[in-house]
Amino acid sequence: MSYQVLARKYRPRSFRELVGQEHVAKALVHALDQDRLHHAYLFTGTRGVGKTTIARILARCLNCETGISSEPCGVCGTCLEINEGRYVDLIEIDAASRTKVEDTRELLDNVQYAPTRGRYKVYLIDEVHMLSGHSFNALLKTLEEPPPHVKFLLATTDPQKLPVTVLSRCLQFALKPMSVERIVGHLQKVLDQEVITYEEVALQLLARSAQGSMRDALSLTDQAISFGDGGLRASDVATMLGSIDRQLVVRLLQHITQGAAAEVMAVVAQMAEQSLDFAQVLADIVSLLHQLALVQLLPERADDEPELTSLASALSGEALQLYYQIALQGRRDLPFAFDARSGVEMTLLRMLVFKPMPQKAERASTPSRPATRVPDVASISSSSRVVVDLPVPDQVRQVPVCTASVPSSLPPGPVVEAPSLPVANSDFLGGQAWWDALQAMEDLQGMARSLAMNAVPRQVSGKLWELYTQMPASMADMGLEPLQQSFRRWQGQQDLQLQLVYQAPVGMTPMELQAERQKQEQATLMESFHQDPTIAGVIERFGAEITAIESRH
């Protein structure tokens, strides 16, 4: 007997044997058991996930000689003929080769005739999206109201190309791609039955290369068995697939972490000598960085690989995320590079050069502005509109500017020692004291920051504080809990409680304090500009008036 490929030999014959697609199998089994059968089914999904297989199982369930059942006998003449692809009442049509409307009309002319042997005449149309527009139009009426002895089973990898009129006439089932773990489990069962030795790493390589397709995984397994002379070894499978040695990618990241540019370029040269796919190199770097990020947060995901654990500990979380973004951008830019190798080298050089910014970077001092040339007053017409960019007087630059932004990008740090709080106005903590307290709560952000800026706290007892505010209740409630957590960390007492009181605060809120300071700043600026000789000359010459002052940074 001739050899039968694994994908055909181990094709499921019943819903119990089906691998994955439980959501589809469950719906069809219940429909068959309860005799709630639709006249048209549409199966969608990528290649090799079971569309045609499920359609054939359904045809077997409908025409089994023991009766309609979700578990066909598998031994009657009908079941055997469907398995062998020679059942007269199962008409399989490849829509890719029969796209013309004449082919569809020929098919429909035979729909009215009763089945020859079975209970139903089943039309299985594969790749149905390949039919022409006229073919779909010819099919619509029959698809909506077929004879009682006809069932339509449609399969496609591209349901977006189907007219909505066809979709509305079918029960649609979307088949999901197979996970790597599910493919590996099925391959293990198949190889155990075939009595073929294998390495689990080899199966994982095959499963990843299959990209969710069980048929592709079985076809690659057939090829790997031949390549490995009857066995599946990871080295042979990697060579067959053209996969990149994982150790090369690990070495690359190790050298990048150490800042060793020469060693990084040496590894790239080694990859070039092996004629490796550089696009796959970047894909493997992205995959490894993803795994390292998981190991940093979930150390048990290291899977007994000490090099992953050491590499994850050597990289900071910020550096790892930066490298991940650089690698992703490198993959997007690769088609625009002079060649693939130079694109990969530039991506790796970016990883060597760019480093994450410190969380508390000191701001550079603002450079002094160059002297501004003021136009000659006598040369300007009295009807002209003059806009002069004048330097800010030195005495104005010394005015402190208050800002409402509270740093929010820093993670919660150690507990800050709370200073002694001046209490006034019946234990209300307002004005400058509450403002200074907010500066110590570095983790405030969002609604918690907004609530704190528009409220004044009052100490009722040792551990109970009331927060007086006139914010809308819906907004204040959202910020209360995170503000309470920040308040506790700042005070160093985890049992402090904040309660909202919707009344006018006693004392100035931080927002009011900021507004008052900005008002004073504007007044100081206005006075300083009026005292400036150059500006005073312009005002006197044109009868001008300063209405507002805007700061340009």
C-alpha cells in the first residue's frame, strides 16, 4: 500500500477526534442531537484549521445509515465512502476552478433532484469567496430557500469577500488558529502512534513555523521525519526550517547589555556567513525580548534556562522596553534599508547608543536669550502696528513661578518623613502648608491630583481627616481612594482615613493659591515692563497700552 501523508492519515473522522474548535463542535453537536439543522453553514478561518474536515464530519452525521446523530457509526457504507471521498450525494466543489456563472447554473439545475442514496444531498463549496459576482447572484435564491433534501456547506479563508447577502443566509462559524501548545500535544500523539522518536524542542519549532495551522504542522513533520532519517531532532529541524540558533540571539543581547559593539558586529558577521534571514533575526530578537519581559515579572517562566534568568536580571525594565521598541521599529524600517544586513546592524547600533532617561533628570539651565534689536522709533510710521519681541527684565526673571503639576511619572517610593503641620482655622490645613504637602506626594496623578488641588483637609482626630471641596461628587469620588493612599504613604500611617465634605473649604486651596500667585506675577511683570526704558519709549511714541503679557519658552 502506498504511503499516506500524516495530514490525511490522521484527519479527524468525528467531532470527538476534532482537535480544537470546541466552540464549533459544541454548537453542531447540539444542533444534530436536537434536530435543529440549518440549510446552509459557512466555515471561515485560516488554512489548515479544520474547515473542510468539519464539513465532511457534518455530512457524515447527516447521512449515516444509522440515523442523524452527532456520532456517526463510521462503519456503514455511507461513512466509509465519505471517508474515501467517493460518496455520490456529497458534491465537493472547488470554487477557485469553477468561478463562472455557467458553472453555478449547472450546479443549481441538479439541486431539485432527490439524493441518490443518502438522506441529504450535501454541496460542499470550498474557497467560496472565489466565485464571481454573477455566480453569487445566481446562488442567492437557492441558498435562501433550498429544497428540503439539500444542505449547503461553504468554506472560505476570506469571508470579507463574500457579499453580505450570502452571509445573512448562512450560519457562520469562525474557526480559530491553533495554539503552539495544542499543536505540540497533537504532534506528540501522532508520533507516538507512528513510533517515531522526537525531541520536544523540535516539535515546538515545527508548531511555531506552522503559524496556527495543524495541516501545515503535520506536513512539516512529514518533511522533518524524512530529513532526520526517521527521527525528529531539534538541530535537524532547525536546519530544515532555516531557523536561527537561539544562542546567537542570546549572545547578541548579552553583548548589547555589556556595550560591546565589536562583539555585536562579530555575531552579525557570523550570521551573514551562515546566510541567515536577517528579517528573521529581528523577529527572534523581538520574541526573546518578550520572553525576557515575562521572566522579569514572572521568574517561573524561565523554563529552567539559566541564561534567560541572568540576562533578565542584567537588563533594567526600562532598557528592555526600549530595546523592544527599537527592534519593532527596525522590523518596520527593514524594507527601506540598503540591504537587510545593514538594516539589522543599524537597529543593533541604536540599542547600543540609546539608553533610558533617568527618572529624576535635572533640567538644564535655560540659555540666555540673545539681545533683541529694537527698531528705530523715528523710522516707524504712526499708523503702523508694531510687534516687538523684547527681553524680559532681569528683575522679572527672579519672580518665582508656581505650577499646579505634581510629578506623576515616578513610582511610589519609600515613605517620606512628614513635617510637622501647622494647624490653623480649627485644624484646617490650607494655603502654603497644604501646597508643600502635595509636593511631597510625588505619586499623585489624574483625578487624585485634581481633587487635591481643589480641596483643603481638616484633621478631625488622630487618624481621621475631612476633605472639604466643592468639586462635583462624581469626580471627587473617583480621586478619593488614590489620594488617600498617597496621603497615607506621605504621613507614614496606613490606617489614616479621608472623608469628603462637600462644603466651601476654609483657607485657600492649592488651585486658588496658584491663581493668586499667577495674578501677583502678572502684576509684577506689568510694573517691570512699564519701568523698562525701551518699552516706555514705544508706549509714549505710539500711545500704546500693554494689555497682556505672554511668556514664550
